[in-house]
Amino acid sequence: MQGFGDYDATGLAALVRSRDVSAEELLDAALESAEKAKAELNCFSQIFEGPAREQLKAGLPEGPFSGVPFATKDLGVRLRGLPMTSGSRAFRDTVATDDAELAVRYRKAGLVIFAQTTSPEFGLTTSTESALYGKTRNPWNTGRTSGGSSGGASSTVASGVIPMAHASDGGGSIRIPAACTGLVGLKPSRGRVPMGPPFSENWFGLSTNHCVSHSVRDSAALLDATHGAEAGARYGVPAPQSSFLQASREDPKPLKIALWTTAPNGVRPDAEATAGLQATRLQLEALGHHVEEAGPVLDGDALGKGMMMIVSSFMASVADEREQAFGRKIGPEDFEPVSLRFIELGRTIPMAELVKTNNAFLQAAYTFETFMDEGGYDLILAPTLARPPVDLGVLSLAPEDFDAYGAAVTGFAPWCPVFNQTGCPAISLPLHWTSDGLPLGMMFGARYGREDLLYALAGQIERAAPWAHRRPPVWYG
């Protein structure tokens, strides 16, 4: 968004309110930058100029982000009358018949939805690459992944097209892209942000919606504008004691933070991730917090198998629906190789395995909460990624070697899924850059419902060690 790259979404909204710039000017700038980013980074699946202009013509509400251009991900948020492919050739002609509740709340906040960002097929991998749209590139190094499955969103925001974009997270898909591209990415507590209608949960409650952003305050203010129960929801998250934005403005009391260095599957951070952890620890201690190495002991095998069961059963259901719609069997012309393997497995899973999976996740939630209580910990710290952003192709859904692919996926960000399985919130912050200039985020997790504490610490760190001045080589702001 040329000329506006020094502003976050909150800052742009202030410019609109003061009439220093118009919403039309911001949209024009975003559209111009988006066309460049689409060509160079391949981060957009659709541009919605017509609907965005209509939104402006109809008049914007007086929301916290009134007039700010915004993009939703091609997965998880339906926009009535507009495409929703979920990154899959099997859904290339799908058009949403209604608005998601979250889209309604975005517009009420004044956001101008002008585009849709790329996702891998049904968010099934941690890099944004698909047979339908191709490879999305990282503006810090265009040969590397921008993360997944919200890699289109992270590439868009990190390159300065817009300051904030919708993202979703079923196993790390907000936090991983944020960590790969130098952004803030919070995964809210289960049930905090709407997912429907009609279905108020996805992947049996693992998945949730929010955003990636440059600033902590944008993330907090957007959560203020969008959180709250939706019709039919089975979960009720404790209401925050104050606004999340207010929490981000106030330094927390000295916290006790556990430093979690071994993931449930046994993976440990590489040298760069370890360096990031140690630098983060020193920063926390300089701010008056106490950090000690500790972590919950979780059943990594059960949790890993559980993710496989959930995703496979979901994909089998998707494939069954497509076969009914097509009137034929699905095949490699419809779904990618890894997806087809998920579908095949999902059609053979005994129902008892899903009960075992649910029990494993419940046990993990209990163990995590007990660990936090018994140790007196306020938060837990881990690297978002076990290693820096990998080359494009390594995490593709069309691998040459399925065993190598499996090892790459399970070893890339193995701490992230725990917070989906437990339902607890977690945030990735851009606190480390590698020796060759790549971002590598650090993640803080909290007890269920304590996004306020995450925002308080994130805001304090951002004030003490700002990152807004950092710009990738590919920049449109």
C-alpha cells in the first residue's frame, strides 16, 4: 500500500477519521500493491475490487478500523456470492451462498474486504503451495515458505500490501506463517471467535480464526471487535476483564514463565531457534520476569496420531460430499497426493479411534493446566518453529518422498498443535532473525481464556524491543 507502509491498521483508521486520507485512497493503494504482490509473491487467490467499491458506496460504519483495506483467507470465512475454493481443485467453481458471522463482524468494524489470500488445500500443510494456485513466496526470501496454511495472508501483510489480514489456525496456521514472515500471530482460545454459521467449529474444535498483523495493538483491537459467542456454539470462553486493546497497553506484573525446549514428539530447536529462545529469555528477564526451563510431559505419539485421525476423517467427509456432487469417484485430478492419502485413511478409521483421539486431547488439556498450576507458571515459552523457514517444495502436498514429507511436517513447528488440542491461546511474536536475515518467531502460550495476559506481555515486549522498522527485501508499503 504505497505511501502508507509506516502505519498499522489502527493508524490508517485514524487517518481516515481525521480526513487526512479517504477510504477510497486506501483502497486504490491496496489494489495497486496487491496486483504487484500477486505477480511476484503469488499471495492472492482472488481480488474483489467490485465488491469492495460497493462496500464503500454503501457507506462504512463507525468502527475501529473504518476504511482500512482487509483480506480474508481462502479457507474459513465465506463471503456471500464470492468464490471459496479452500485451495482445492475439487472446489474451484464453489461460490459462497451466505456470509460467515466473522465476515459480518469484520464489516461492522469498518474493514473493507477487497481480496482473498491463498491457502494450501484445506490447510493441510504448513506451507502455502497448491496445485490450484501454485507456490506462495516469502517476501524475506522468495525461495522460502511464508508458512501455512495462512501463508497468503502472511506474505500479503509482511510485504506491506496491507497491515493486517484474516488467518485461521487448526494446528499452527496463524502462528507458523507469522513466525516465517516477522509478524504477530495470535491463535485465540477455542470458542473465542466465530467459525460459522452453521458449524461453530471445524476439525472437531481444533481450528479457530483471527489474523496476522504487524502490531500487537491491531491484533488486540481486532479481537475486541470480533470475539463473542455465535449461534449454536458449544463452548463459552470467559469474558475478558477489560478490552484486549487495553490489556496490550499495560505492562503485566512480573511473570513466571516456563521455557519449553522439547516438543511432545521429542523434537528440539535447532541452533537458530535455540539462539532465539535464549535472546527472548534475556529480554524477558530484563523486563523483570522469571524464566525457568520446564515443560509439560505430554503423550506425543497419541497427540500426533490424534491429529492424523481428525484430519483424515474430515477429509474423508469432504471427499464423500464431492463424490455426491460430482456423481463420480474423486481422483488425483481433484485432490493432491497427500490429501488423497488422508482421504484413504479417513475412510478406514474405526469409530473408536475418534474417541481415543478426543480422550488424548482432553488428557493433554488437563496435563497442561495441571503443569501450569503446580509450577505456578503464568505463561509458557517455546519456539514457534524448530528451524528457520524452509525451501518451497519441502512441505508441498505433492511430495516426491512421503516419508521425508512426514518428517519435515512433524519436525517444523511441533509445539504449535498443542494449543489447538488443548483449546488454549498462544501468540507468535517476531523476536528473532537468523544470521541470513530470516524471521523466526517465538511463541507464548497461556491458560484457556487468557488472551489478555498474552497481549499484556506482547505489548510490553513490543515497546521494549520494537520490530516495526524491519522491512523485507520485497516491500510494497
